[in-house]
Amino acid sequence: MGELYLVATPIGNLKDITLRAIEILGEVDLIAAEDTRQTLKLLNHLGIKKPLISYHHHNRREAGEKLIKRLQEGNKIALVSDAGTPGISDPGEDIVKLCVEEGIEVYACPGPVAGIYALTVSGLSTDKFVFEGFIERDGKGRREDLERLKAETKTMILYEAPHRLQKTLSDIYEYVGDRRIAICRELTKRHEQILRLTVGEAIKYYEENNPKGEFVLILQGLTQEDIDKEREERYENLSIVDHILKYIEEGNSKKDAIKLVSKERKLPKSEVYKESLKIEN
Ligand code: SAM
């Protein structure tokens, strides 16, 4: 049996290739590449000559079968994508699944991931995060994605194309809220830029600056402050009495309704109780 190596390659700066990646690319029998022309440039830069085979999203089934056959014949194969880590918003997942099914060993040669770079420099919480990659472009799927983002408490990593950046920012503003966001552009490249601001500020910025290059967005998760603010806004136009009545209508006892209202409005229970006396039984 052969072995499959998922080899991470630079996301911009060619110096971000690991010594081990160079070694593996030099040792394998074959390199499966998302875009053979792109990979050829990297291999020329590294002075490596190897047979290349194309493996991308659209041919992953047929090409995957060929690769499995070559692996079963004992070949060592490296899989590389155009940039960064294979399998992360890039081809990789399917061939790894096939290898696992066929009992073929898979190794990764770790290296750059645009989303992780962006997360670490974002200034937002790195403690718990989710990788969202590209959200759906339109329709029901997009609305569902935005709804999920709205409720997410962990820091979110999003990828976006430059021509869709403004639309995505305004959808986040409308459906998710005016959170903190880090907009990370052209990482490791000459025009690298990290903007740390709010979604509303970012919208204004891109009204005056045309988005160019590659982007990662790091979006702050839902905080307790956001939850409190939203709750306050919801009950802003409601009197205390109406607020109590609303909970009673929802099936709570008067006593529980008073408790809930005092907790939500951060008011002493005695004060809410006094108001509740206005309600006729
Ligand atoms: N496999 C890659 C990785 O490990 O990050 C991601 C590939 S995905 C097809 C391409 C997207 O990654 C771009 O549209 C952009 O959102 C992000 N990306 C890749 N390189 C980047 C860079 N140098 N700066 C900012 N974003 C980048």
C-alpha cells in the first residue's frame, strides 16, 4: 500500500513552505494538484520535478478512483491545493474518505491556513471558534447560514470573494448585527491589511475603498451583552404591566411572570410586584 500526504503550501509568501513539505514533495512518486499550472510554478521555485495529475472539485470522482488505484499499487502521493491546506475550503475531503475506506494511510504535512492566520491576529477571542468557510451565495441556504451566524457564540471564520464582500457585510449587518469584525486581506502578501472595526464601520469603509484581493472575515460571536441589548430593545416600548401580561399570556403564573420581568429588566421584584397590582384578576 502507498501513502497519501496532504501537503500545505503558501497562501502568498513563498517562504511559508515547510522543510518537511519540500522533502515530501521531493520524495513522492506523484503530485495530485488542484491546478497543475499553479503547482508547477511552486515546484519550479523549489527546483522539484515530479509527475503531476489534476485533482479538483469537478473531477474528484474519476481522479479520486485513479489516485486510489495508484496508492494501492504502492505509490506515495502528495495532494496539494492552489494555496494553503488541502481539505480546508479546497479539495481533499473526498480522497481522504476514500483512503480511509480502503485502509490507505493518510498523513498531513501542516502549514498555512488563511483562516487560522486571520483568527490569531484578529484581536477577537481565539478560545472557541468555528470555521464557516464560504457562506451560501443566495436563496434559502444563505438565509439559513446568516441565521446560524446570528446565534453563534463562538468567533467565526468566513472566507469571501472580493466582489461579494460588500453584499456579505451588509447581510451580516442586517441579519446578524453590528458586531466586531476583523477583515483580513492579502495575508502574507505585499498588500496585507487587517482592519479591526465593527460591521457598520466596515460597510462605510468599503463604500470608499474598492475591495481587492483575497479576504478572510473574523466575526465576533454572540455575547451576553448582545443578548441583553436585544432583549432591552424588544421590551423598550412595552410597559411593565404589558410585559407581565405578555408572560401570563404565554402560560406563566402571575408570580413567575413577575420574576421573569424583574430579571429581564434588572428591576427589584418589589417594584414589578407593585406594578402588577394594576392588573385586574
Ligand atoms: N485551503 C485554503 C486555506 O487553507 O486557507 C483556502 C482555499 S479557499 C478556495 C480560498 C479562500 O481562502 C480565498 O477566497 C480567501 O477567502 C482565503 N484566502 C486564501 N489565501 C488568502 C490570503 N493570502 N489572504 C486572505 N485570504 C486568503
